[in-house]
Amino acid sequence: MSKAKILLVGPCGVGKSVVANFLADQTDILNNKYRPTVGVRILEFETSLGNSLNLDVELWDCSGSENFETCWPAMASQADGVIIVYDPLIKEPSPAVETLFNYFITSNGLKEMQCMLFANSKGTESTKVTSPLPSVSSCEVNLEKHPGEVMDNFKDFLKKVFNKLSASQEKEELDIIN
């Protein structure tokens, strides 16, 4: 079975841990009490991508605090995909979505298809969200009203990551043979 390391990054207080708990099918999904993540929290689970295809997922729920920026290199090491969570109602989050993208994707040699944006409305109805990175896949997240859509988008993202992993593994095997 293949394994994927997926990072969940974003500014403080945008709901990364709530999204992580939901994606990993953990309890405490919609707890209203805010508890900032210290450093990183790793959730491990298996998910089905259809066609008898299962994927082991390491979901790294990374703190949005700038106090932990020195940990970014360790978090980013060997990441297969990155989900950037942000609040679409905050106009200038810190760190900015673009900063997170440049560090975790561009600087680490990942492709745009290995990144996804989650505009987390945290239960409020938002107007049409304009993506801060139009070339990157994005979805609006409302776990209270549309949990199925969020999970479908996540699994579609995991399929892209899995296909990239499979292609890389195939290339390595061919290089060994030749």
C-alpha cells in the first residue's frame, strides 16, 4: 500500500485542526473551543480512493504561528502534497497564502497539482470566494453544511498525489533496471 505525507498549513485560527480531524475521521470535529496547535500534530489513517485502491495518509496539521517557522524545513521534508487552509473573510492573513505556497510548494520542488487551497468559511455562508492562487485547485469548505463535498475534494486531491507518487516510483524502478 502506498503512503502519502500531506501537510495542512495556513495562518493561525483558520480551522486547520478542525479540517484535519474531519478528514482523518477523528472525534471532536466541530468543537468550538479554539486550541492552537503547538508545532505539528500528525494524524495517520487509511482512506479508500475507489477501485480497490487504498492509501495510507500521514496528515500533518501544522501550526500557523510564526513562532514555528523554524520548523518548516522539517515539516516540508518529503511532503507529497500540501493543503493550504485560509479564511476567505480575512483579507491579509499572516502568513499570507502566497508565502505558504512559495515556501512549501515552489521552494520544495512540488508541482501546483500537489497543492490545494481550502477556503474555510467555518460555518458561515460566504459570498463567492476568489482564489488567491487561481492556478491552484481550490474549494470552499463548510463542514456544517457540505461535509460530503469537502471529503470528495480531498479524495480527488489524494488521487492526484497518488498518481504523482506512482509515476515517480515507476521512474525510479525503470532507472534501476536500466
